[in-house]
Amino acid sequence: MEIWDQETLRKEEPNISEKAVKALFSPNVGIISPWELAIALGEMAALNGVEFKLNTEVTDIKKNNDSYEIKTNNGTVEAKYICNAAGVNADKVNEYTNKKSFTIKPNKGEYYLLDKSQGELVNHVIFQCPNKDGKGVLVSPTVHGNLIVGPNSQPTDGDDVSTSTDGLSFVRNTALKSVPGINFRESIRNFAGVRARTKEDDFFIFEDEENKGFFNISGMASPGLSSAPAIAVDLLKMMEESGLCLKAKEEIKDERKVNRFKKLSDEERAALIKENPLYGKIICRCETVTEGEIVDAIHRPIPATSIDAVKRRCNAGMGRCQGGFCGPRVQEIISRELNIPLEDVPQDRVGMNIITGETKTGGAE
């Protein structure tokens, strides 16, 4: 860690507030795409034999001797070990079969995502001094060249990710104290995330005292994302100590290939288009995403079956127009590739329908 005086601070961050006197600099801080991290880890797991049951909700868990019967909306699963990482619902899942040992208190944080015109306003992740609510409102560049500002900290219900005028006003006014030159007219999206907090200032990672083989991974406050890989390693050791027999795979798939047309050289682009002409059709103009990338996302080890799923995998719809131009085309491609009716393609989760009827009929059947 380093303490920067005002001269160093101005040199490194020329757009910082004149009222900033000094700064504490952490040289090992970095930025990452959280979607890409989670998807990459998930795909590698799938390539190595992990089965994903998407759109499957746990409705009950029963202990049967030394195993568990997990009831879901898509049938029953038998398991000897359970890792409960259900976020804001972790306490509910835990209490299906265990005594109450913790309570999740959902806490919402709201954000601004600004256009790339604001992306070079700061060079580092800018935090104000932390307080009882957390690290506070940050101003940070993103890996895609945008500027992200937020979050606030407000108690909420369940997984409510709505945004509010008051919440966003707080974020805006607080951020301007750090970087007064932020042009919030360049905001392209507002969104919110929900923290699965508990009353403790720590994570809950433990095996239930009475029900062997039931592990809770909950209360993931900051820095949950950064901690996740290390938590996975520790959890594996805990499960082995609990009796899980671990045997190393003889062959491990440890590579995945994803084509990012925007980042390729002209020669690489030409070769890719020659191999697959769909890479020569730009669908998302804001982010230069091709039809080939979208089709690839739909057919990957964990398939993207909604517009937002495609967006998170290859960035189609992440640009200034936020899918206003490419959204309908992405919807058509998903419909074609999965051979499903256009109206059955959701925005995000199952049930989040976009098309409700034909315009000429006013939505009536």
C-alpha cells in the first residue's frame, strides 16, 4: 500500500476533486468482467463432467439416513453432499432440513453505467473512505471501456433489483464529490444488485453440526467475487475431511476458446469469416458483435437461451443503445437456433416474455 500526496494524486488522477488531499493506493487492485469469470468457470466445469440443471428451483430437502432427497420443480435429485450457495435464499434452503443458524438480510446497491465517452475519466478504481455500510460509492473504468458508478446500500426484500430516484440521486451526488466532471447525461443504463448479507461481518462457510454433508456458503459480502476461487478450494478440503472421496481425473480439459471478433486483427477476421461466414455479419453495431459469436454463445457447454444470456456471454446489447437495435435480431437468432417460437424467447429468465401478441390485434388472441 502507498500513501499518495496531492501532487501524485493529481498526476495519476487529473480529474479527481480538488478537495481530495491524499489517497491510499493499493497496487494489487484490478478490474474484471464478473460475467466472464463466472461463465468461464461454469463452462470449464461442464466440459469436465459437471451437470447443470438450469431453470430448476429447489422446493424441499429431506434427510434420508446418510443422503439427501432434493425436491425441485423438475423432479427429485439424490445427493450425499449439498453445497448451499443460494444467495439471498440461502437461509431458506438451509432451513429445509437444518435448524435455523443464520438469517439473510438482503441489501441492495444501485449503479450507473456510463457510455465509453466517460470511460477514460479515471485511471483507477476510486473509492471514498469506507463506512458502516461498506466501501461506499466507487467510480471505476470497466474492462469494456465504460465508466461504472455506484453502489448505494439499502435494505431490500428478496431479490428486488429495481432502481429508485432517491437511490440513484444519492449515488450521483456522492460520486461527484470524488470526480466532479462525470457527465451523467451519458448514462446508458441503471441497474441494481442485491447483497446476501447477514448480521455478521463475515462469510458463513461451514458444515451443519447435525446434518453431515450439508455445507453452507452464504453471507457473501464484499469481497465475495474476489474470494470465490479460494473459497472453492477451501470448501473442497472441508468436504474431503467430511468423508467425500476425491479422485483426480486422468484427463482434465483446462482450455476454452471464445472468438471475440472485435479484438481480432484484420487477418484473423478474414480467416474466421472464411471458416464461418456468420462471423462476417455484424449484429450489434455498438459493440461489433457478429452473428457467429451469438450462434456460438447459444451452443456453448452452458447454452445461452435468452437475450440477456447472449448479452452476458458476447456483449451483444451492452453498447450505447442497450439492445435497441440488435435486440430483435438476437431474439430471431435464438428462435432459429433453438427451433422455438419467437414469442417463447425470454428477455432473461423463463416467464420474462417480450412478445405478448401481434400489434394489429392489440395483444388479443
